[in-house]
Amino acid sequence: LFIATLQGHSEVVRFLEQSGANNQRDDGTTPLFRAAQEGHLGVVRFLIDACGWHTDQGTADDGSTPLLIAAQEGHLEVVRFLVESGANKDQGTTDDGRTPLFQAAEEGHLEVVRFLVESGANKDQGTTDDGATPLFQAAAQGHLEVVRFLVGSGANKDQGTTDIGATPLFVAAGKGHLEVVQFLVESGASKDQGTTDDG
């Protein structure tokens, strides 16, 4: 079942699923999770529409959902289908609270970020370990167009992390992402907001 899912063979998946094949691996992942990871929209659609699987079924041991993994991999059509089928846009992982929007921003998948934001995903939801937001993570990775979109959509430019208060501008400056730094400054980000550990 899993190899058929990974290869996107919808009819084989259909037969094996209906034959009662084991549908969960030791790490907690299911065929739905793997199909979303690989971008196999047909398999995802079949498992949800024909088999009645819940959109968040297939959560891995760390709480990663099919929507999160599809967003991380940049599979826009799978993301769109899962959201339209009722997937929780803001469900974070159980280990550190990374959301689908956070993952898409980290990887620089602009169209996925755009779709999630326009679908109502929380732009400023931080992770549970250090409070890093999607904007912070995009700035840290130097993804200028994602940063530009998030700021234009109203994301908080000066929201610091919960551990040391590092802002998107702070992390972009520290990583040497000049264009991101220039954009954030020109957009009104605080140039003098320091961290809480050493200022």
C-alpha cells in the first residue's frame, strides 16, 4: 500500500485499501500523509473522498499533518484540496508547533504561502519552542518574495521570538540577507529593537 502510494498508483491504492491492507507505519505515517508528501493529488483525493479519511489523518509521530507536509514540499494543488476539504490550517506539530504556513515560508514556497494566508491561516502564529513566526523564518532563510508578501499581508514586522526576542530584521541581518534587511527597513521595521539576552 505504501509503495503504491509513493508512486501515485491510485487504482492499486484503491484495491489494497479496500482489501484491508495495513495503513499505518511505525512512525505514525499513513498513505494519506505519504501521498501528500509526494504531491499525488489523485491518491489524496481518493483517500478522502472515496474512503472517508479525515484530512488530518496520517499525522506522523511529531504531529506533522498531511497539510503540513504538502506545504513543506510546495505541493500547491494538494494544499488547496486539503484546505478546501477542511484541514486545520493552523495545526502545529506536537514537538515545536511548526504550522503549514511556517513550513511553506521556511522553504520559500510563495504560492503556497499566498494560498494559506488568503485562506485565513494565522500569519503571526509562532512556534511553541521559541516563538519564531513564518515571517521570521522566511527572513532567516533569505526568501525575499515571501517576506515581501507576508509584510504586505499585515504580518507583524517586529514580533520577536519568545526566547531572546529576535526579530525578522535581526535574524536577516545576522544571516547577511541584504535585500531582506533593506526591504524590512524600508517597510518600517524597527532598526533598533534589540534582543532580550544581550540587547
